[in-house]
Amino acid sequence: MKTLEDRIRAAGNPATMLLNAQTGRYQFPVPPEFTNWIEEQQAWRQAAALMDQSFHMTDLYVRGPDALKLVSDLAVNSFANFGRNKAKQIVCCNYDGYVIGDAIIFGLEDDEFNIVGRPVLPNWIQYHAETGGYNVTIERDERKLDNPDKPRKTYRYEVQGPNALKILEKVNEGGPLTTKFFNMGEITIAGCKARTLSHGMGGAQGLELWGPFEDGARVKAALLEAGKEFGLKQVGARAYSSAAAESGWVPSPLPAIYTGDKMKPYREWLAANSFEGVSSLGGSLSSERIEDYYLTPWDLDYGRVVKFDHDFVGRAALEKMANGPHRRKVTLVWERDDILKVFGGMMEDGDPPKYMEMPSAYYATHPYDRVQAGGKDIGISISPVFSSNERAWISLAILPEEFATPETVVDVIWGEPNGGTGKPNVERHRQVFVGATVHPWPIHEASRKFYRSQT
């Protein structure tokens, strides 16, 4: 079997390999739209939205006496008192303190956990489960893209928005719903029992719920019927792809695995056609030094969850980083007139600006655009999207402290250098500068107050 290490060696440089990868942006295998993406976006702010997450994430089940020790040894955050009916974000770093990825981990039992997210963390955790001498067993339930013919083990839905709990209370045939932030509970819908996780977007509480896949159609039908009077809309792939930028979550940090002697055994374990082997880099940040794409926990606002109450991979490096300086995550609101020039440029002679697909303009698995101030590079912009809720183009950005103050004006360089890379979804184009203004994250004030009061 060819490995990721083999693939990097053949390419000569991991950055070159990823910048010219043939894979586009991350796929959400549900219909693009159920009604239209504008109203579907607005539903999670104004009424209620049903998001089908049953197909685009990998589930890794870890069971056994050492399940807790395994995740604790890898996570920067603490797992003291973690167990059944607890859930949290799990963040893992490499030996040098740079982020490999994050996911949500669900405590199904005290010795059984489910890690849900892009394949990055399931891969990292499985590697250690298999090679680290832990007394655990693992089971993978692959995302649909990686195993299209195999039925999923569970369905997974989110009901979000100001009317979400009204709908869930209407369909609930069991006991009281668990609505304490990031606590797990149970619900019964149309005779089908499911487990729930309480969290929210759009400034209101909602629930994520999952159960046996064969119950999924029946549960969804009941939710849609109950939701008619509350304005419930199903969210298609187009609107869903823009949700992360509004909520302030960076879904696509490049996993910091492509360099380092200590990471080499892992690269030799990963297959050449693994997620990490075929993912693409895109945007105006075009560096042959792959480390320029690595991020620290503080870059992503995960510094607040780093806990030195346990030993874990990367602890020594993070202890040295802890006192800073650190960059900060912010929201950028892109300048309206500059956006209009981008679209207007597509009707002019010569190479046009890079096309901005709506609502999500990123076109690679890991989108990284350069941010400048005074003509000098100062940071990166990630995941540009159009928010019909804000009536603006926005992105998330990682900037030095002195540039992270609200109302600071910066420039985003939009488009790839030299007319574009070899990715098939990148047309020949020219780079342009788009002005942008710094705002807090999440961009929506009610969401910001809800998230920050609960995390």
C-alpha cells in the first residue's frame, strides 16, 4: 500500500502536492437546495432549520477500559469527569503544538465514545488506538464520500433557530428535553428513540439528534410535519456550507502532520489516498513552506481550552507557547464596492478576478487567503461566504492582536498568484484586493452572546 509519506516524496514538497491537488472543497452529500439557499440561510436566524448531517462526517467509535486514557493522552483539553451523556469539542495537536484538528466527542457510555467530524481526528485517534498499546477496540462509520455503498450506522439531524425547541417539544413523546448547553439527553419521535446534544446557532437553543439510520426517514418526516407551523426549512448543501463562517467556527485548518520526524510514522500509516493525501490547498497564500499553513490553538480561539492538568501530545511545546504573543480569530466584513468590482471584472476583457460562487466562495478543502495592512502580510482569511442574514460577504480571519480590534481596516488578496494553480476547479484569473473591516465572531450579536455565555 502506498502511504502519505510516499505521496509527499513523489511530489517533492507537501505544499506543492496540496496546492495542485485535484480535489475541490469539502462535500456535503445532500441536495444543493430544498427551496432556495437564501431562505434556508435565513431560517436558522428567523424561524427554524433542519440540517441533515447524516452523510458528510466520519464517526469513530472507541470502546474499552482505556478509551478515556486514549483521548486524554491526545487532547489538549481536559477529560476529567468525562463519561456517559457528556459531550465536548476535542482538540488535538502535533508534537510541536500545532493543530491537527478538532471534532465533537460524545460519551455514549463511560467507556464508549464517538468522535464525529471530518476524517482528520478519527484517523489520528485510530492510529494511536492501533499502535499505542491501548486496551480499546475501534469501529469506523465512514462518511458517504469514502464508502458510498455502505449504509450509515446512524442518522444525525440538527434542528436550530428561534423556533427549534417549539418544534422539538411538539414532537417529543418522552420525558423533558435536555437543554443545558452541550449536555446529552434523549427524545422519542414517532416512536423512535434518539439521543440528543444541546447547542445552538442563530442566537437560540437547538438540539442535535441521532439514532439508528433506519429510523431516520420516519423521524425526519415527523419533524417536517411538526415544523410547518413554525417555518421550518430543510437546509441544503449550499446554505449549509456557509454556516460555519456565520457561527465563527473554522472547519478547515490544515492538519499539521506533513512535516517532522516524530510525525513520520503516522504519515507512513496513512494511505496515499487518505483525506490528508488528497485534500487541496487554495487561495492567495501560496507558500512552498507547508508550516506557513499550520495553526496554533490560540489562532483558533482554542487556547482557552488548553489544560495542563494532564500529559498529552504537544504539551511541552504548548507550555512554551502559552504566554504568547498570540494571534486572534475575528470576522471580516468585506467591502461592498470592492466585491462589486470583483463581479464586474468578470464582464471585462482579459483575465477576470477569481469567480466568487454564492453563498460559499472557497474552492479548496483548506482555503487560505492573505490579509494585508499597509502593504504587508499580517494574517490569513478563511472561508469567504455571502450571508443573506448580514447582507454582506464575510470570512473568518486570524490576525495579530494589534490588528484584531473591531473596525480595523485590512485588505484581503482574493485569487491565486500567477493565474491560478493546477486544481481543475480553478479557472485562469487575476488577483484583486478587497478591503475588509474587523468584527467580532460570531458576526451575529445574539449568537455571540449565546455562544460566549455558554463556552
